[in-house]
Amino acid sequence: MTHPTPLAQTGLWLLLSGLTLLAAWLAEGGRPPHLALIALGLAWLKGVLLVERYMGLRASPRWLRALVQGWLALVSAALLLSFI
């Protein structure tokens, strides 16, 4: 497994931090409910980035990637259904 350069890691960390701040701002009370759904989508994107990059899933067997990505999709769908 190859490791990303420090610059790539810093860029990914900044992206994840920015997504976290944006999602927190969107989900904050007093905003229209559809913005909370966008925040949930951002959380899903963060999950994908985390498991693919930091957990090294990109170099894993397909069955393992499918299992983890499926779990992430299932949890995201369950949270989405809780808004209905």
C-alpha cells in the first residue's frame, strides 16, 4: 500500500474539516429542514473519503469495499428515513 504525501494528507484533512464545519452549520437549528438533508449527504461523503483514504480501503478486495460501502449506505439511508 502506498502512503499519500504529507501535502495530500493535509489537503484531505482540510477538506474533511471544511465538510464538517459546513455540515454543522447547515444542520444547526433554525434552518430549513432540507438543509439538514444536505448535511447528511456531506456526512456520507466524509464517510466515503475516510474509509477510502484513511482506512486504506482503496487497495482492499472488492468484497470488503462493497461490505463497508454498503454499511455506510445503509446507515445513511436509515438516517434519511428518520427525516420522513
